[in-house]
Amino acid sequence: MSQVFALPPPTVVAVAMCGLAMLVGGYLVISPGPMRLSLARRRPGAEPGPGLLQQSTTTVTQAIARLLGRRGTVGSGAVALELAGLKMKPQEFVLLLIAGTLAAGALGVLLAGPLVGVLLAAGVPLAAKVALSMLTSRRQRAFADQLEDSLQLMSSGLRAGHSLLQALHGVSQEMPRPASEEFARIINETRVGRDMAQALDETAARTASEDFAWVANAIAINRQVGGNLAEVLDTVGGTIRERGQIRRQVKALSAEGKLSAIVLMLLPFGVTGFLAVANPGYLTKFTENLAGYGLIALAAVLLFVGGLWLRKVTTLKF
């Protein structure tokens, strides 16, 4: 005789409630959300409030700004960013640096372990410093290359009857960056009451341009003794043009040496990467004992010294 198993009433109620809860939960997940009017339609002309991410970023940047203010490094950081041509505040740059350091460290830990993570995290600030130095050097070279055309525009404006300030304004309007930015800064500083000679000297120091220092001296002497400033600028421009030709010739002659230095610096990393793929066991011997780590440290020191020596050999000053 077959027996019929029946669930007790409390169990049936519990199963039914669980099923109903699952149905309600599924409906809430897949059902469309309530219709909401946008802020622009509810309040025309109202600006949307900052989101959670923007608020968090603002709080962190304010904390970094207070920390930099206590250490007195806000001014130097702003100057470094300005020389590199980056339009951002020091606290914003520090925030990006911190985020990049954490991301590089996490990526290194996930790929190769804690040691590689620490090395990658430590390499981010160094890479940022090198990048700032390269951007600053590139901006200074661009200003030096544009100086000849800038002087021609100035002398043309002076011959047309414009004042020196108007001639500088013409350069700031016609020349590309960074010359336009530097000349516009000279004009703005002069208009707020600063002496033009001081503004020109500071621009020469900021751009590390010996040629522009000559221009500043020529303008200062002309303002004291008088004379035809257009002819003076033409003479200075001719000298700068000849120096530029020599500079480009030296750059072309030293290009082969610089390329050789780059190849020699990248060769150890290329060989290491090839061995890591072709024969990984060959490199693991260096990480099994203290002598291997010592050899790695010695190779790094020798590579650093060799890089400095190659840079000294391939860098020519005149």
C-alpha cells in the first residue's frame, strides 16, 4: 500500500513565502526603474550638484594642498609644472602621482609578486620627475627655436610705428606656444605695474635662454640710451640666427652618438627580456642566493654610471 507524504502546513507556508520572495526580488531586478525627470526639466537653469567621485577627489586634493602648504613646496611645485607647460595645480599632480603609484604597485604584485610591485611603485615618481624634466627641456628648446621669428615680428611692429608693448602684444598674438605664452605673460606683468626689464630678465631665466637674455639686455640698454630698437633687434636676431645654425649642425653631428647611447642603454633590458622568454631558468639563478642579488645590484650601478658617462659624452655645449 503506497503512502502519500504530505508536508506539514508550516513548511508549505515557508516554501511559498520563499518562492514569493524570489519572484518579487526577480521583478525588482529586471523591472525598469521609476521614471524621473532630469534636473534641467525640473529646475531650468540649475547646475547639477557634484557627484560622489568629484566630492571625494575635491576632499583629497584639498588635504594634499594643506599638506604641501605646511611643507612650503606649493610654490616650487607650481613653478615646475609651469616650466613643463602643464596646466594643473600641484595638488592635482600629486593626486595623479599617488594614483599611478598605487596602480603600478598593484599591477606588479598581481603579475610578479611583492618585490616587483614595490619596484614599479618606486619607479612611478622617478618616471614622473624624468617626464617633467623632458617636457621642460622640450618647451625651452621650442622657445629658443621660435625666438628668431619673434624678434622679426617685434622689429616689424616697431618699424610700423608701434610701441614696444604693442610689438610684444603682436608677438603674443601671432606666434605659437610657448613663445605666445611667455610674451603674453610679459605684457600682463607690465600692465599690472612691474618693470619691463625685470619681466624680460625673469622670462630669460625661466626659459633658460641665453639668446633671450641678450634680447633683454639690448632692450634695457636701448631704453636707457635711446636709438633705433628695430635695428638693434635685427642685429641681435642675426646673431641668434647664426647661433641657431651652429646649434642645429652640432645636433645633427651628435645624433649618431646619441642613438648609439640609447641602443647601448636599452640592450641589457632587451637581452634580459629575451632570456626571460626563451630560457627562464637561466635568470632564476640570480634570485636564489645573496650573490645573485649582489650581481644584479652591481649591474644596475654599472648601468647607471655608464648612462651618465654616455650622456656626458653626447651632450655638447657651446
